[in-house]
Amino acid sequence: MTGLSPAHRWVGVEICSVESGSAELELATRPEMANSLSVVHGGVLAFLADSAMGAAVRGLVPEGSSHVSFDLKLSFVSPVRIGERLRAVAKVLHSGRRTMVAECQVSAGERLVATATATFLVRNPAP
């Protein structure tokens, strides 16, 4: 991950580590991330997990190519209280010429709060 996108900066995502095929990101939750039940909105967890998996994939994408997620499956395990710090740990499970698959675990401290998988399309430049 060469840098944070405007969306990452706006939400407050922090890069902990990014290597070829793996990534760890963190996010401090804030009151404006709450849903109607006063816990962190699931969309925030989806954004963080997708971002971590995308960062893990990025290091395996060939030079000059790009990638985009086209499938995301997220399972909520435990609610996240406002003020908790989230950590997303992602790794690539499959690295092909046209698609890649990654998984992610999102935790708040030692507590698992969500798991995710995503499929990414590798967009190669025209010959």
C-alpha cells in the first residue's frame, strides 16, 4: 500500500504493516460511526476489512495492473463499542492472473468482531 486514499484518511485508517500478500490496518472508532443501536455500524467494519484485503492483494498485482474487489462476504461475530480500536489482519489465499482471493479477521483488542473474504479482479493493462 503506497499510501492512504482520501477515503482512508477521512475515516482515519492507519497502516500497521503491508507486505506482499498480507496487511494489517487499524482504526479508532468514533461516535459518528455509530448505528441506531449505538454500536459501530457494520459498514465501517466492511470498509476496514475490504481495505486490509485490498492492501494485501496490492503487493501481488503485476506492475502496471490494478485491482478491484467484486465480491465481499462479511460475518459479524461481536458488536463493537464506540471508542474501541479495531485491527484488521488480511492475507491472500489465492493469487491468479485474473483473480485473487483474500481473507481478513477484524478484532477489537483480543476479541474477534468480524471475519471477511473477498474476491478481486486483476485488471491488466492493454497490450
